Amino acid sequence: MYTMLNNQESSKYDLYLPGKLVAALHYKLEPDANEVMFIYCEAIEPTQADRHRWELMRRAVEDAKGRRLKLTITCPIGLKALEQRAPRDDADHQHAEEPQA
């Protein structure tokens, strides 16, 4: 189960699985403009990196919307993560071929 923490002193969101940091998202907050910019998203844990980035970006966007902040995403990795559907836990799983008539 994921846990996201907003590390405001370091201006980043940290995503954890029990006992370890798996991803981080660095941001710049402009409180006077009521705006946040997502600058750099990284997976710390290489196993299921796409899933970690997607989960972190999804949660961070929800947080920004909940705080009614104007959101700008300049990180291409973060944008790519958001454009994907939820990555599967079993990314190596292959589907059986469809029977042909």
C-alpha cells in the first residue's frame, strides 16, 4: 500500500511502500500566485518504476486540485506517467492469443 508525504521543507512529494522510498516529485510552489509547478519526477526503486511514477503523479495532482492550486507540469517523465493508463502490477504477464475462426 502506497503512502505519499508532502515534504514541504524540500519542496517535494515522496511516495513510499512499507519501509522504503520508491518515488519522488520535486515541485516549486508560488503561494502568492496560488500555483504549483511539478518540475522533476523520479522513481527511486527500479522495480515497477512506471507504476510508482504513475501513482505519485496521480496523487500529487489530486493534492494540488484539492488545495485549488493552479497546476503546471514541466517534467516530461511526469507528463508521460499521467498519460498512461494505470500500469499493471504484472507488467510481464502475456495474454493468450485469441482463437482464430
